[in-house]
Amino acid sequence: MEEGGENSLLKMLIGKRKSVWLNVGLFILTIFSTFLVGLSWGTSFELAEDLAVLPASEIDFNLWLNSKVFWLSGLYVFVLMTILVGHELGHYLTCRRYQLEATLPYFIPAPTLVGTLGAFIRIRSPITRKSQLFDIGLAGPLTGFFLSVPALVYGVANSKLVPSLPQEGTIYFGEPLLLKGVEKLLFGTISNDYDLVLHPVGIAGWVGILITAFNLFPVGQLDGGHIAYALLGARSRKLGRFVLGLFIIMGLFLWVGWLVWAALIFVLGLKHPQVTDELEKLSPGRRILGWVAVAIFILSFIPDPIKGYSFLDIIRARR
């Protein structure tokens, strides 16, 4: 081999090694950020009964040093990271199946209520067929959803039913239809005088369900955008504009985070890149799976992931 060829190969290998170290570093940081958040969920779960009946001044919040809280935080991290890894591996392995080059997942640590903004992969090879696009787009949400369901069921089954918590300082999460159904099955009708405090594993499942719903919105470069384009072609652009408008409306009246999503989608673009074979028609099996994706979205969608935090609620609170 010529010297120039050797240098090119060496540069390529060094570049890939650097890329892998970035993936590993972000993965470790995300474990750390989710563990810190898990400590707060573990503490809240252990103190649920006290929070319901005692003033904050009489509660020993040093419980977060307890080994049981560390265990609960570790469970939260393990389950949530399993869901996120499963989601991204669904995309990655499907790309490998079609011999498309894709990066390993990039995880995003963040100081949020869940400790992360999720993860993504980059597909470096052009996707030439609608069937490939459909399979890659669906594989992630489908895997993430089926990993989230048992976590949600286990979490609800091991949750605590306590007298209603004080409104001030308490965060109330919105519930997808799936969670409401599991609660109904396991607890029946819960009185307004009681609150269900989710086990940290249940919170991890809730996050997994939320991420599934986010990704299935049929717009732009989201997984749902890939699926919609594979099914509808150029007609999916009108659907994307409708979703953008829906984000803005939901941000104003339900949860301010939808405005962030609207801005992100606007920056990334509503238009989906064309595939080479625009005339390919998806098989009946894939079209059925398209309806499965719609059903999963309906079961997973949460209009107000955090209650009381719409744009209008925040404006009113500052007056």
C-alpha cells in the first residue's frame, strides 16, 4: 500500500475512535445526570406518606443519603437507559440490516426533571427506498414502546396511594391513555382525596412513553416524519405544517415545552428529504404497521406532560 493510502486509513481509524469516545463520554454523563435526578425521585417516593401529612419543616430530606434511595435511583437509571438504548439500537440495527452507515447513539445529558433530552443517531448513507425509510423510522419507537410498557406496569403496581399531596411545591405529571388504563386495572377508580405516587421505575416507563410520543409526531426528521413520508410521500408536508401549528397552540394552553419543540422543528425544517425511488409503494404489512404506529401514538401521547406549566400559566404567575 502506498504511504498516502496508509495515512488516509490511519486518519479514518483515528476519526472513528474519537467519535466512539464522544459516544461513550455522553453515555456516561447521561448516566450521571439521570442518577442525580433519580435520587430526587427515590427520595420523594420514600417520603410520600410524610409529604402527605407533615409540614415540610418536619420532614427529614437527608433520606437521599439512604442506601434504599440510591437503589431506587439506580433502578430509574437502568430502566430509562435500557429504554433509550433499545430505541436507538432499533434504528441502528435496521440501518445495519440495509447496509447503511450509521453512528452509534449520541446521548444528551441535561438538567431536566428526567435528567436527559434523549438520544439520536446520524445516518451517513443515503436512504434510497421508502420501505427502508419506513422500517428505520418505525424500529426505534416500536422498540422503545415495548420496553416502556413493562416498566410502566411494574412501576404502577409498586406505587403508593397516599392522601392528596399539598398543591404547593408538588409536580403533577400528565398521564397518557396507557398509564390511565394500567392504573384503572390495578387500582380501580382512585378517589380525588388520594394521589398515586409513581415508583421510580414507573417514572422511567413514563419517560419512555413520552419519548415515544414525541418521536412519532409526523413532522420533519422525527421518526414519525420518516413514517409519514414513506406512507404519504409529498402529501406529508401538509401534515407537518399542521403539527407545527398544533405545537404552538398546545404550548400556549397546555405545556410551554411544546413551544420549544415548535422552534426546534422550525429550525430543522418541515421538509423531508426525497428518496430515490419515489414511486415505490409500501407492502400491505408495512401499511398495517403504520396503523400500529398510530395506535401507539394515541396510547402514548400526553397533551400536558407537566400540569400547570402552559405559556399562559407562566405569564399569569408572574403578574
